Amino acid sequence: MTPRIESKIFETLDKMPNEPVFCWQNTWWSRAAFHELIDECESRLTESQFKKGQKIALLLPNSPIMLAVTIAVWRLGGTIVPIDPKGGYVPILNQILHADVFATITYIGCSSLVPLISEEGIPCVITPLDSPGEIIAGRSTDLDSPDTAVIFYTSGTTGTPKAVPLTHDNIMSFFSSCAGHFTDVTDDDVFFNAIPDFNAYGLLGNAILPLLLGAKQLILQSFMPAKKALESMKNAEVTVLLTVPSMLSLIFRALKNGAVSPRSLRYILVGADRLPEKFHKKATDFFGLEIMEGYGLTETSSVVALPPLGKKKPGTLGTFISCVKAEIRDADGNVLPHGGEGNLWLSGDSVATSYYRNPTLTEERFKDGWFNTSDIAKIDEDGYLTLVGRTTDMIFVGGFKVYSSEVEKVIAEHPDVAEVAVVGIPRPLSGEIVKACIVVKDGHTVTSKEIIEFCKRKMAYYKVPRIIEFIDIMPRSPIGDILKRNLIHEE
């Protein structure tokens, strides 16, 4: 039987308890001090009558308390639901209600949300970021399986959100396989924990993985400004940088403007977005290192493909980790030979088996133990993955996935909008930004500012269009489809 995540973490913490485990606000915490914080959080939850099978929503930035509560919840047989604390009131509330949580824990930066969430009958409390919070007057909920470790929300602004439940077995299989790619990571290595922990790549790759490997980590509540983050990386002697292209772009810009480079780096792993080719040369110039570009999804417990150490193939995303099987299939479901381009399907111990409380979407994407990624890809004879395109209409904004249909659905609710089409516009810094092309109803008027403010109230900040273009008519194909390629042009 696969061990649960928290039991392996405690094995590591109990070894050499005086050794440092993470750096928070320029102070190194020992493993023993972190263990004590977890114990105190567990005591608070126990006094709050939190039960096995219940869920806690965490609207928290990267911090010691985020990790401590997570591990305490797991030890009590519960599930965490990490949510973007800046995601907008409507999507936050939709996710909390959908997950049927026992309570919500947040911090002073989200104090304005506390009464709004509480009004909906969901207890919401504020906690310090490095010490246990108060006892929670939680609510009665349905009990789910204690095997579920975390539920990640990957989209959903209105209506039924898409939620991915990952079990302890899923995550431990991912960790065991990833360890094969980081064979020389030791207790002296320091991970850079700055990707938000409501993201699977951030929580599992930057926070939990080093705890399991016995490595250390630098925890930053916020990555910005990049110059300060680089200074913290230098002081903490960060050796493993797991990041996304938008963050790497800001790092390069800061270094170009005189920031000091952390010479301790040994690994740079980039995922969650398309990596500009020029970044490879910049990484060599600034750090003397090659970038390891990987591929993964929330549904697969984060990373599924990584370049083997010393065996990188240009233009590819590496080979699949040992717990994952992959097939390239055509539109009819037939498996294609090596080199063929088609839909990428994945199966394995790290892959989720469903979407949480969404049987319709589950039936569409999960079939006979396989998951349809909706990505178009090819696999060569050596097992190296190349991503060709995407079957879903997706925009990448700073490492986050934005589905154009979600944004279109929100804007279409505006009383002055007749038609809307949303596209991504390439930008060097953020990867892409969201652009909305709108046909206004006859006799109506609306401004760009009004559309943007309308969106801000209904969706996460990174999904809000940065560009609004008003057009007279949508460009369409002979069969009536909107020709979005005609709407993508530099502003």
C-alpha cells in the first residue's frame, strides 16, 4: 500500500530535527519548529470538530501556515481545497460552495471577503501566516473519501466549476517518479517556492516535493518585485528553480537592469506555458545553465514529462515519468504510430479518474482508465514528447490557463453586448494577454472601461481582458464559424 503524503513528510522532519526546512521572511525554520506548527494546527482543527472526510478551503498565499494546515488536514484524514485568494468574489464563492467545505481559512489580505463568505453560511476565519489561527466554528458537511488529498480548481467563473480531485496515491506516485529525474538532490538543495500554492505545479512541485526529498525551500508570499525575489534567492542560496515563463521573463529583465544573479542555481525547470526559444540562450548567459522544459496538467498531478538529465532533445518536452503511459490517438480513437500527430491520452497512477461533482465533463474526458488531455502532440521513437497544438481554445496568461469560452460567457451576460469573441494576443512578458472583440447591440452604447469593470466583478484577475475592441461584424467562415485568426493582430 502506498504511504500517505503526510507520513512520508513526518519521516523526513523527524530526521535531524535541528536541520533547516524553509526560509520565511529571511529567517530559517528548523524541521522541529515546523513540526510543532503542524501539531498546533492539528490541535486547533481537532478542537474545531473537524472530521475525517471533510474539506477545508484555503485562501492563502505561500506561507508556513499554508503548508502546516495542509499537512494537519491530511493527518486528520481531510482534504484541502486551495483557492486563488485574488480570484474574485463570484468564482471564489462558487468554488467554496461547490466543494461543500467545513470552513474557509484566509489571511488579513482578504479580510474583505470574510463577511461575504460568512453570509453564505460558510465559516471564514483569518489566520496569521506563520502561527496557528483560532478555533473554527465549522459547519456540518457531507463526508468524502479520506483518500482525497486535494481538490484543485482549474477553471470556472460562473456555473459549475471544473475541479480536479487528487488522491494521496496519485500524488505519491508522481513524487516517486519525479525523484528519478532529480537523483542528485540532497538535503543541501534549496527549492524556490514562489509559484502560488493554489496551483498544482506550485503546491506539489515547489512546496511538497522538497519536503519529501528532505531538501529545503525558500517561501515567498509574493514573487514581485523580481529584483527583491532575486535578492532573496541569493541570500537563501536557492539551487532548484521551478518556475513559469512569465516569472522567468521578469527575472531576466531584473538581471539585465543590474540585479544580482544567484550563482547557487543548479536546476531550472519551466512549465505551465509556452517557453520562448530565446529564453534558452538567456538562461545560459545569465546562469550558465540549460532550461529543463517540462509538460504537465493538474489532472495528472502536475508534471508528466521531463527531459532526462543530460539527455535533452531540442524542441521536445522530454520523456514521460515512469508512472505514466501515453498514447497518441486520431479523432476516431485509433492509436497512431511513433511520429504521428493526434490527441494525447494519458493513463497511470498519478492521473486523476474524474472531475469532482461533474459527471458530464468526466464522461467527456475520462474513458476506460485514460484521460484525454485535449492537446495535439506527437511522440518520437525515443519516447520524447512534442506539443503541436491544443484542441481547446486556450489562452496562456502568465502561466495560468484561460479558456476563451469562459470569458465569452461572462461578457455575453452584459446587457449591451450582442456578440463577443475572445482571443489571446502574444506578449513577451506575460505569454499572452486576453483580448475581447465585441459587437454592441443596436441602439446600445458601452465603453471599454465598463466591460472591464463588469468582468472584474465576475472572474479572476488574469482572465479579465486587457484589450477591448468594438467591431461592426464578426468575421465568419462559409459555415458560420467565427474566424478568430482574423481577430488576432498587434495593438
